[in-house]
Amino acid sequence: MRRIHRTFSERFKYLAIFECISCKQIDHAVRHYLYHLGEKCRCPRCGNPRPVKLRERDKIDPMQTGFLNLLERMAGGKLYHCCFCRVQFYDRRSVAFRRGPDAVTVTSPQDTAKSGA
């Protein structure tokens, strides 16, 4: 893959644009702030469309910092966790994919202690 030039408007949307030398297929590296602008919830660090909703903050995994995360929290956003980059963040939108009946739910250590397990 080789990097190709971006237009002025593409500089605001993409970090870089790559083109395959053999097949001429184009691939884009999207800017991270665009993950906050879609209609469904995505991880602000890696773009994972399947974050897990948490009941309370986990003290082990880090919290996403920044102005956009603060705005999401003040706008009434729910707490989410990305299992790939292990970051917690707030978002007001719903998750892009629905979970099936056999999906794994995330519980806090306090919930397992209360149930006696």
C-alpha cells in the first residue's frame, strides 16, 4: 500500500488515504472525532461498533478523557466499555448491533458478591 494525496476537504475527514499498488483499491484512515458524530454508538479510540453497556464504572480499565467524552456525559450519556482497547466512555446513542438471547452480560464485582457466587 502506498499513501496518496488528499484533497482539502478530505484532510478534515481522513488521517490518510492509502492505495494498493497491485489492485488499486483505496483504503481510508478515519479521524477519531468522527466516531462521535454517527447515529450509533462506537468506541472513540478504535471505532468498534459493539461496545458493552456498563452499570457502573470499572476501576481497572481506564476512562476515555477529553472534551467530547465530557460533553457526552453531561448530555446524559450511558457508560460503555470497549473490549478490544479496554477503555470506558460515555455515549448518548444506542448500540449499533443488538445482542442475541445467548449474549454475555457484563456484571460488576459488587454484583457477583451480592449474589453469593
